[in-house]
Amino acid sequence: MTDPIFWQKSSYSGADDSPNCVELATADGKIMMRESEDPETVIATSRERLRSFLLGVKAGDFDHLI
């Protein structure tokens, strides 16, 4: 049996019912991410891969995509 997943969002996302946020949780040693507007779609990754991605975002590695 899998433990329940407790989703967390940034305090910058606004009120609890705000539909404009990315939510994070941990489950089975993975980082889980979902968009609050589509909560059934979940991305799972490792802590190391998420860290690498965030460092790339902060460094501007993906700026050409927007």
C-alpha cells in the first residue's frame, strides 16, 4: 500500500483555491510535480534531476524557449 501523497504549493501562488500553481510532493523516493489546473497529470523525477533542471532555469539555459 502506498502512503498518501500530500501536495504542497508555493505561498506565492495565492489563496488555497488559486488554480494557477505548480504543486510538489514526495512519494516512493521521487519528487512529484503537477499543475493545479490538471491535477491528474503528474511528473515524477529524482531529486538530482530536479536540482539540475532548476539550476539550468536559474542560469538561463532555457530562455530561448520563451
